Amino acid sequence: MKVAFLDRDGTIIKDYPDKEWSEISSPEFLNGAIKALQRITELGYKIIIITNQYLIGEGYISEKDYYSFNEKFVNTINLSGVSILDTFHCPHARNSACDCCKPKTGLIKQSIAKYPRIDLTQSFYCGDSLCDMELAKNMNIRFFGINLNQDAVHSITSLYDILDLI
């Protein structure tokens, strides 16, 4: 199974400074993101969201806030005809010793344990941060970086731009 592993905040929806997240109750989708998700699934990819949510561990939002927000996120995508296979998140503070905070590989490994048919050689990862890029490198997955001008990275300006590259 080929999978599009996608970061959430800053890749599909608008990201905010940490302190503002406690005031955000509904996702604001980035321009072209829904159309990109539709096209990615038409190309045969399953979508798995991989997201650091250190905001929980650091007290900016509660676990309940996260699940309520993420439910709205997934429901909005579902209404567009796109199915999200799964969402994996790290709720731990950035200074914790967990194995799931990106760029650590725990979230991808959790997805592989749950869906053993995932073929990483046919999959890709897209995100907007250096930790996303490092996670993809650590898992040897093809990576597309949104507004990341790094050597050996497919740099794009939005998730929609990925369609010309996959």
C-alpha cells in the first residue's frame, strides 16, 4: 500500500503561534489543500496524518481540545470525498523522552505496525519543517518540503504543488 504521510499544521491547515492555539476551534485549510488531497487519493495513495502536538504536553491545549479540533479537520476532509486512513499524533512536550516526537520515527513505526502492508518505497512524506524533513530521512522516505529550501529536498510552496512531482 502506498501512503502519503502528511504533516497537518502548516501543510494542510494554517498553523499558529503556540499561545494562539488555545483560541482556535476550527481548522482553516490552506489554499488548494483539499484539492491536493483529492488528487493524491485519486493517484492511489492512502493518507496518514503525522503530527506533533506538543501543545498538549506543554499545556497550551488539552487532549480533549486536540480530539475535538481533529474531528472537525477529518470531517471537513471527508465531506470533500477524501478519506483519511488514520492520524497519528505525539502529545508529549518537546523536552520529553518519547520516541514519537518528530523527527523521531515512532509515529511512522506506529503506522507501519497498524498497517503492515505499507510500502515505504512507494510512499512519500510532505511537511513544512526541518523535523518533518529529518523524519523522512530517518525512515528513508521520499520527502517534499513546503517552503524548505534545503539541499536534496523537493521544495514546494504548497501541498497542491506536490501533484506535479508524485
